[in-house]
Amino acid sequence: MIEELLRFAGVYSIYEQWLERTVRAGEMPQHLAVVLDGNRRWARRHGLSTAQAYRHGADKVEELLRWCLDLGIRIVTLYVLSVENVLRRPREELEEIYAVLLERAERFLTEELVWREKVRFKIIGRIDYLPQEVASSLLRLEKETMNHDRFHLNIAVAYGGRMEIVDAVRKILWQAQRGWVAPEMIDEKMIESNLYTNGLPKPDPDLVIRTSGEERISNFLLWQIAYSELVFLDVYWPSFRRIDLLRAIRTYQQRVRRYGS
């Protein structure tokens, strides 16, 4: 309602410009994580198919990439598809998601922005749960950009936070069985080095945004977000705007982060 009044008064763009100046003057999060939620509800509201919604959502990802590059946010992790989605959603809907993933992976391989800005892609999750063609395309995108170092875009697909921790424990046990690791050597750093996010300049997000109005984490980066700031927005992902990002960052900047002190 407030936004509609602002638009009617002709000051909406002025407000956005002021908000951006305010945000740029503050501490910018180094690592942003986003739960891309609300695609299907957005489709129902607009009388569109879920396939159309996922394509609009994919377009929004490309917009977000450009916004973050402009603001100086250099690490972004996107929760695209959970392992629960893979196991429980109808096959027809999954096929629609896989088609978009395949299409965008191939598109990013030739996207001028990716090469100019040195965007490095990292796929986190159980990639073996995906159809071979989709998995191969995503892994190719990861491989082709592995030498890029200016911007990190992590795609969480067939991902689950609990599963990630289980996989890390399995890796450590495997090392222990071979005598490479003793129990007293296991600490937080060792666990972190065996998580999917290992190798990132900053594995732990400063700010986590979830769209759609839902206020829960849904098994996303459970280890990494221990000290992250959480912002829940009442907007469906395909309708996410630059001003929504700026508001979330401003909320992050206004919070006092004590880390237990």
C-alpha cells in the first residue's frame, strides 16, 4: 500500500535512489545467500504455467547477478532446488525445472558478462540425483569457469543442509579409516573443509534472504548460517526487485552483530 502511494506521488524512484545511496555508504555483505521461493504461487497469481514462472525466475537470477556485481557483493549462493524437491515433486514439474537449468547453464557458458566479470560457478548438492544431461551441463559450467576469481555464484541444486553435513562426516570417517585423521584432530575447521562450500573465499553468508513470505530456512546451509543475518521478504521470487535487495541490505546494515560478545 505504501509503495502504491509512493508511485502515485511520483517519488518512488527518488526513494529508491536515496535507499541506494544509504546502502552504498554502509557495510556491504560479502556473501549473500538467497532462497528463491514462491515461483508456483506467482504463476497461479498471474495465470501462468509453472514452466513460465521458472523462466521468469531464471531471468531474475541474471538480474540479481548484475545488481550484486554493481553493489560489490562478490559471493552469492542461490537455493534453486532442494533434495526434498527432487524426491517429492511431480515428475512433470521437475522436468520443467531441469529444462530451465539446462537452458541457463548453456546460456551462461556463452554469456559475455560471465567472462568479462570472471564469474566462477560452483554447483553444491547431490549432483548425481539429477538427470545426466543436466548434471553434465552444470558440471561443465563449473569446470569452464574454475579459473575465474572476481565473482562466485554458487548454485544449490538437489541440495540439503543435513545431507551436506552427513556427507562431510562420511568423508572424515573415510580419512580416519585410512589413518589420516585421529579423533582429536576433528574440529570445526576440519568439518568446514569437507562441506560443499569448501574453497570459497568466505563460505559463511553474511545475509540470507528468503522470498515468498515464508519464515523458515528449509534445510539450507545449516552449518554455514550459524551467525548469518536472516531477512524474510513478502514477495514472490519472480517479482523480486532491486529495491527489495536494497531494503534487505539496509536491514542487515542496521542490525548490531555481536557474535556472542
